Amino acid sequence: MCLNLEEIKTKKKLTFIGLGLGQIISLLCTCNVFTSSELARKGINVPTTQSFLTYTLLAIVYGGQVVSLFQLMWRGTFLAMVKANQYTSMTSVMLLDCWAIPCVLVLTWVFLKTRYRLMKISGVVVCILGVIMVVFSDVHAGSRPGGSNPVKGDILVVAGATLYAVSNTTEEFLVKNANTVELMTFMGFFGAIISAIQICIFERGELRASDCSAESAFLFLRFAVSMFLFYSLLPVLLKTSGSAMFTLSLLTSDMWAVLIRIFAYHEKVDWLYYLAFATTAIGLIIYSVKEKDEEDQEDEQRKLLDEEGRVSPIATSTGES
């Protein structure tokens, strides 16, 4: 009975850790968006330079010896989303960005053998409903600017969301099967190299024309530190809750942005935003709750792994004798 109580406490603790980490990462993502916006308002549009500082920090702090292939997919996702905002409305970007969720579910089901039961699928549906409410609140508030080429923008969003799903699934596989420190090191190392090449090709003129003030330097540093924390916490969330939980958690970044607009910039927002935030939060809680048969299956898998670990040394010693 005591053991069962300890197991229940451990599982509840992991659930709360997953929810908490997801929201911290979502908030960091929102802070990065606002930092980039502040730099853009100063006439500094150098996203690759911002990424270069982050990757350099990762490479310096972690150190290691593993190549991170999903780094290329992260770069593709980032560029696709930036370009999409130039061609289509923010409302369409937010709505079509949800395409990453079913992609992650399918990819983890096929390649990582993750099985999603009714409770988790219900949580995903509730989270998506929350995002749709955000879209309707934009329409209701009249804040729906159009784009120069909506079809092209929508295609870029879908492509970016698909790459994002592949990236998240790949990273979940890597953090569960490789050394996390080595993984972070080489993500930073190769990310810094790729970013440096892109800066030399695309952003030299922009950097020369940029205002090199102390305030701008602080914004660059704030972005780098926020992204460093984002990448550092991400492997923990992927190990405890998986890439689907990570993708769903980022849906609340729009809601965190609304709260920042209210308290930091004193802007008024539509009442539907509050309902959307609550709906998405409920969806995350539903998704994170584990059903009994799922817990039993995980316990059986742990027992099998423990038995294999015990049998392996015995078999080895018998063979040697």
C-alpha cells in the first residue's frame, strides 16, 4: 500500500512537472517574440544573428560530441514562419499552425510507438478549440490584417508546421536515446556555423546599418539567454511528457502574449481571449492525466526492462564460465 502511494505521488509529481515546464517554455517563447518585436521597432531585423548568439551560448556551456540533425528542421521552420507572416494574416498563421499537432501525433504513433487513448485525444481537441477561440476573438475585435499573398503564406505555414512536427518528434527520440549534454552541444555548435554562414550571405548590410546602442545589445542578450533556457528545459519536458505535450503547451504562448500586452503595454483585449486561455489550459490538464490502463502498461514495460537488466549479467557470466 505504501509503495502504491509512493508511485501515485511520483506520477502526480511528473504530471505537474510536465505542465509547469510546458508553461515556462511557452512563456520563454512569448518573451522571445516580444524581444524580436522590440528590435524590429528599432529597425534591427537580423533574426539569424539573434540565433547565432543562442547557439554559441549552447555550444560554450554544454560541450560534447553528438550531431543534431533536427537543427536543420528548426531552421526551416523558423524561416517558413517568418516568410508566412509577410504573405498572410496573423489569424491564418495561428489557425494553420495547429497542423503541427496532428502531425506530431501521427509521427510519434508511427515511429516512437506512442499510443494515444481517448483521454489524450480529448485533451488535444480541447486545446485546438482554445486556439480557434483566439482566432474568433481577433475577428470579433476587428484586428485581422490581410496579407499580400494569402495562399502562398498559408502554404508556408503548413510546410513550417510539418517541419516543426518532424523536428519535435526527432528531438524526442534523440533526448530519450542519446546524451542530453552532447546533444545540446552539437546543436549549438552546428547551429552557430549555419547561422554564421547565413549572416555572411544575408545580413551583412543589415548589421552595418543597425543602431549599435547599449539598449539594442541588451535586447540581443535577453533573446540569447531566453532561448538558451528554452533549449535547456526542452529535453526535460520531452523526456517526462513527450513531443505532443510540448507542441500543445506552445499553444498557450498566444495567451501569454495577451497577458503581457495587458500588464506591460496596458492594451485592451477581447474577452474571448480569457475564455480561450482557460480552454487551452483545461485541454493541457486533460491531456496530461494518465488513464489506469496506460499506467499499468508503463509499469509492465519498466518491469520487463528491470528483468532484462538482471538477466543480462547472469547470462554473460554463464557464457564466460
